[in-house]
Amino acid sequence: IEWDGTHDAGMEVDADASDPTPTNSVVMFERGCNFPIVRRVTLKRSGKFTVDAMYDDIAAAYQYPEGVSKSIATFHISAPVDTDCKIRVNVKQDIHGSLTLSSAQMVEEIPEEEAAAEDGAEAKADEEEKKKPKLKKTNLEFSIVRPLDWTEAELQREIEVEVDMSNADRVVRETSDARNELESYIYDMRDKII
């Protein structure tokens, strides 16, 4: 998965890593991983941006043809323009191995109001350390563009070709059935005459 912008504009947040490493791309699905599976990348972005799904350079070692585009899909995500927000991009590999964008969410931390008295402030400080911050998640609009998707005209043309082949097979089948019925009638009449 790769996204547009500079290294500072995007940030991979790995749950296992203690400090996230700034990067513009990350391998999300290793060869031979179990699926269906959903992986998440958190980016700091604003406005419209794109995330590209593509095969990495290791694909050539597994007989990926040279000269063929490695692009799988492009996801166009619309985030609010005003500020850099944390955007969670969830990419799913389904049971058939196809990639899709399952969701794109803007995540905001909601500050809790402090209405504690001065004498109880120390007790509440311990409780606040244990509590996780409340998060507000807002689903964002996105679109998916695949390089191998057919246009509506191409799809209709291929459906018409398929219907024509099906009609040709039906005509051959009906002709064969009619010939078999005629042959059976001729043999029945011959047996009655003899």
C-alpha cells in the first residue's frame, strides 16, 4: 500500500512498534498470509488523497511477469480540508484474495471535561491514567478504481457476445434434436411397413 505526499505527510502506525516510522508505503499482506484479513494504516492527512494498492518488488521473484503493471487498485479518500486529521484506512483481503477498502475513518480524541474539586484531583488523576481516551470516529467517503475494471460499454458488448454464443448453441441443439426425432420417425415407419 502506498499513499501520496511526503514522508512527513503520512505515518504508518504499527500496534506492535513502540515508535512509528514515517514512510510512504508499507507491505500489508505478506505472501502466504491467512485470509480473509483486514489490515489498518493510520495517516495524518487533510483534503482528498489517494492510497494505491500494488504488488511490491518481491513479486518478480514469484514469476510475476515483467513489464506488467503492478497496480491492484487506487482508493480515493475525501477527508476534511481544515486540519490534518488521523485517518484510519482499513484494507481487506477477502477469501478470494481480492483487495478492497473496507473503511476509511477520521479519528478524533474527545477531551474529557475536568469538573473535579481540588481535594479529589489526586484520586481522579490516577483514574484518568487508567482510562483510555474517548475517540470519535467519522466514516469518510471513498471510491475504488481498479485498472482491470471494464467500462459499462465493454461489459455490455461482452454480454451481447455471450448471448450470441448461447443462441448459436441453442440452434445447434434444437437442430440436432429435430434430426434425431426425424430419424426415429423414419425408423418407426420402416418397421411398420416391413
